[in-house]
Amino acid sequence: MIKEWRHRRAVRRVTPGDGRELKRFRWWQLPFRALFYLRVADHDGRPTVYAVDVRHWQNQSSGNVKAHLYLYGKLHAESKLPAAFPVQGGTVEVKMSTFGLKRCHYVTAEGAELQLVPDPHSAEGRRARLDRAHPALSRGISLLSLCVLVTALAILVPQIAEQLTRPEAISQYTGTLTAPVDLPVWGNILVGIASLAASTERALRLRFNRLLDGAAG
């Protein structure tokens, strides 16, 4: 019920576009722009081409980050994130995390889901090309990112718990927890940087876990 309510709310946020043309992806936009495409067949079997453009390094806390939906290269609609655009045969859902997009999927009326195809010049497209060209290397990078986040969670959470239980007002009820690993400040900074890099890599594949990636953010 909550999911349906959120979906309806996202659909209501959609506003018509002004018909301006989709701009080509430039290399210097790699850190802050995501561009994805969707081709679906209409009732006559002809392809309908959509594009979703998100400038995702804007100030998310302001609530002004928007997704723009283009139809045949013209701005068809736009919405604040999270977005749910009604399209031919279903809905395009767009959500983002601190590190980039965590969802850009086409959901059919029957409930089937398909991730949109990233522009080959975008960071997401380059990561997808690496996966196709060097699958073993890609799997190794993916596994490394996961291991980094799991390790960081195992190191940082006990240290935070130790700090929270040190005050006498709390320790008299819970006792003072002792972290098994107590890193110096520079060590925690390095772990934090590694976590950010790992979550960013996962965002390029639209992978998101609330516990792992959410904790890193």
C-alpha cells in the first residue's frame, strides 16, 4: 500500500516538457550527468524511443534534482526525484542515492522490470562496456566493491557504538561496548574514502543496498 501511494505521488509530480532538444553527452559531464535510453514498440510494432537525462550532482537536499524524459529527442516531461514517468506500456521509474542513480527501470503494466540502457559516453555506459569487454575483470571489481563496504561496515559500526556507549548515563544501562578494531583518525578517513569509491562504483551499475551503500553515505 505504501509503495502504491509513493508511486501515485511520483506520477503526480510529473509536469509537461517544453519540447527542447536533448543535448549530446559531453566527456566533461561524466561526474554529474546520467543519460539512459529506452526503446519500446507501440501498438503497430514501431519503436518508440525515450531518453532519461539526470544531472545528479546537484544539491539533493534542496529537492531540486530533476529527471527529464525525452521522446524522440524532444523534452516530453520532467519531474523531481524520485520520478515515475508514464510511457508506452508502463512506467519509467528513476531514483537516486548519494552516489548516483540507484534505479532507472522500465516497469511494464504486467510488473516486469527492465533497466534502461546507458549512453555509451556516460560513466554508466563506460562501466557497462567494461562489463561486456572484460567480464572477469568486471566481476572482480564488483566483488572488491562489495568486500570494501562489508569490511568498512564491520570496522566503523563497532567504533560508533563504542563512542555512543561511553557516556555514563548510557553505559550504566548498556555497559561500554569495546570495538574489536580501533583505527586512528587517518585510518578511518581512508576507510571512508574507500567506501565512497566502492559505493560510487556500485551506483554506476545501479546497485544499491540500504545497509551497505546507505551507511557509506
